[in-house]
Amino acid sequence: MGYIDGMTITSKQSSTRRAEPGRIRALALDLDGTILGPGAVLSDRTIRAVKACAERGIQAIIATGRAILSAEPYRLALGLEGPMIYFNGAIVADPGKGTYLSTTLLDLKAAEVCLALSRELGVYNQVFFPGFEGRPEIHFITEKDREEREQYFKRAAIRAELGNLEEALARPGLPGCVKSMFLAEPEICAVIRSRLEAQLGSSVYIAQTQRNFLEVMDAQVSKGYGLKKVMDFHSLVPEEVLAFGDEENDLPMFQAAGFSLAPLSAKEEVKAAADHLIGSHEEEGAAAFLEEFFSL
């Protein structure tokens, strides 16, 4: 595990790489389980810390599996501008300007495999579709009004439309979908993952983003992929970026950034991969770290 030495963090990637407060230009921030507290609440302390960093010229970048609409209240509360990472990197967009920096879609045949598996196993599945003529916003559809639909709404504050996914995936001119998502207990997610890996192999990226959320995206997609896009946009090098995350889908972002930090409440494999551990999300660990590291 990396450590704080005075006001620096030593990266496990290189014993000579140290995160110096004066050189950091950006923060890549996961939302759920990292900067959001229980109940997906963004605390006043966290808002103050991130805004204080912004006043010093440090760019904060949201890096989330959430949809743009679901993450927008947090972006606005933090006062952030510029491109952000959504859908685990499938979409990199600047909601303030209404522009897209990068869109990477899942092949429709892969989405059809997910749908067939969900029907076979009786598991809840929802598919996120890109905008199209007459309907520019990203939207998502599920086939049955089950408790998982409401569960996702309570978590993300957006609710899936009801519809026939087979028909939606067959819409003429559809270039692909943003992601396919299963909601099921962890042991069922493990079965789904194994089946998908056997059928789709390296053509997809599969990530467990909550204990019962299993997401399927194009193989190129990850938070690391999205972060590299934003880093190129801002002309950032890894040593200028601190990445904060707690779940499996944050690991590629840890590789893209120069330095990685995980809360004590993170998954064990994420804590093992991080350069430094911070307080749990219940304890506002990210805010406490920023206050100390940057002497806010």
C-alpha cells in the first residue's frame, strides 16, 4: 500500500513517482461509494472541498457508471464544467455545453445475447440506447415492471421505460446501444457473467458496479478509456491526476491516472490496487483527504 509522506503519495507503479499537491491538475471522482455518502448523498463538506480545489485550478472530473441525467444533480452541486465520464466510459460528454467528446457503443448482437439470456434465466435486464433523430437524449428500456425497475430508480433517480427490447434493438439504423445491464443477486450475476464470457469472449467489457448491478459494454469501454479521453482534452499527464474509486469498474481508471485512492469501504481487490487508502464514504473520506493533502 502506498503511503502519505508529509504531503505526498508514493505510487505503487513506481517508487519514484510522488503525488505533489502543487503538481496535481485534476481529480477523477467516482460517485457511488466514493464521494457520495449513504443514500447517494453529496455532503456539504465534499462540495466545499471540491470547490476549493477548483479555486486552485484543479479540474474535477466525474467518472461514473451512471447515466448523464442521473449524475447531473451532483455535477451541478459541485459546479463542475468540461467533459465528464458516464456509463463507465461509454459516453464522455460535456452536459453544460451539450456536446459529446466520445461515444462507444455495444454491438447489437451482443445486446441480443444479453436479452436472450435474461429471458432464459428470468433476470431483469435494461438496455440504454443512444439518441436518434427526433429523440436526441439517451434513454433506456426494460420489458417488465418488476421491483428491480423501482430499485434502480431509487438508486439512480431515473426509471426505465417499458417496451419490447427485441423490437427496440431491431430499429432500422440503430448503430448500437450504450450498455446492457442486469439487476440480480451476486450469485446470479456470477452465472450471467460466466455465460456471457463463454458466448461473447473478448468482444465485451463486463463489470460489476454494485453488489447486484452487472453491466455489459463494448470491449473498448472502461473508466480508464474515458479518463484518457478527458486527459487528452485537458493535455494532462498521469502524474497530474488523482483517481478516487471503490468498485471493480474503477480499476481501469486507477491504471490511467498517476495515483489512485480507495476508501476503506471499497472492495478488497480495489483497496489492494490503490496507492493509498482514505476514510470510508460514510466518513466523508474523500473530502477529508482533499482537505489535508491540499491544505484547504
